Amino acid sequence: MITTILLQAPAGGSGGFGMLIPMVLIIVVFYFFMIRPQVKKQKDQKKYVEELKKGDKVVTTAGIHGRIIDLNDTTFLVEVENGKIRFDKSAVSLDASKALNTPPVAVKS
């Protein structure tokens, strides 16, 4: 009777360790598919804002298109069709501004 109890004990006791592996895998997948791309996007946004200079065409997150005419530490002055508007540097839309500044690709026929 004691030998049957001893033989059954390891099978029942390893259930806790078996649950640890799926939890670790979930955390690893969450990191690579959610956290890492977001951190990369934030780095790219910060780098783009730091590299802004006078004359660059930008699009703000509100959808306002204009050309930078003055830069400060945290703000920039944008010339729009009817005047000038001052924005915070965090208001620049990275994706829309890059699309505006890249030349169109010529299609070969």
C-alpha cells in the first residue's frame, strides 16, 4: 500500500510546474507581439520629432498640414494656408508626415 502511494505522489505533485510553462509562453508572446512593437514605434516617433527642421512639411495628429517656419525646445510654428499656428512637438503625426515628405514612386510601364 505504501509503494502505491509513493508511486502516485510524483504524478499528482507535478501539476503546478506544468501550469508554469504555458504562463511563461503567454508572457513571451505578449512581449513580442504587443510591448516590443509599441516601444519601437515610440522610439521612431521621438527620433523623428528631434530631427525636425525649418522647412519640413508636417501633418499634425489633428490632420492640419503645414510647413515648419520656427522651432523651439517643445513647440514649433507651422505656416498653414491662412496664417500661422503654434503646436507642441508631440502633435506631429509620424506616419502621415513621412508619407507627405516621401516622393511618389514612379511606375514603370
